[in-house]
Amino acid sequence: AVMTLPATPVVTPPPAPSTPSPTTLAGGPGAFAAPAPVLYRCGAEDVRVAFDAAMAWMTTPDGVLAVPRVNPSDDPFAQRMYSNNRLTFIQDQGANPRVQFSRGRMALMTCTKTG
């Protein structure tokens, strides 16, 4: 009996993720609109960032960086922490709202809203 080999299989790549990864820069065709950023002064650095329930959206010269929230809560006044292990934001929304920011392993800096 003659054995025939199957045709070369067709490999289909997996679909793109539906949510941005922590290192995704928004921009280009089909880009979504991030919330409008607010300017903060964090130590010696100016940071443009917007917050929603799931992400901190940091505006950079290259686009918008999505930093995921790492402590989900149903409490609207709970402290929100967003981190991708390179950037960390903490947003306090209680009676004394504030934002803190750090890069890498640096200490958190309290930010002052300037814009």
C-alpha cells in the first residue's frame, strides 16, 4: 500500500487580545480614545495621566500607555493601584484625593495637580 502524506497544514495565528497589554501604546488605525489626561507634577517630573476603573492612561511623546489596575474593588472611594511593574500609580479618591507615582523600584512621590 502506498502511504500519502497530508498536505502542509495551514497555521492560523491566534486573534489579537481584546484588551491592551500593560505595554500597549494606543495609536494608529483603529485606536481607541483614552480619557483626557490631567497634568501632575511628581517630584521633578511632569506626568500626564487619566484614570478610569480599570486603567491609568499615561500620555507620553510616543502615545498613550495603558497601566492596568491591580486591586479591583466595588467601593468607589477605595484606593486604586495601577502597575505594570515599571510604572506605578496610586489614586486616593476619599475626602483628601491625591495621586502618587513611581518608576521601577523608586519610592512613591506625591503628585500635585498642575493642569
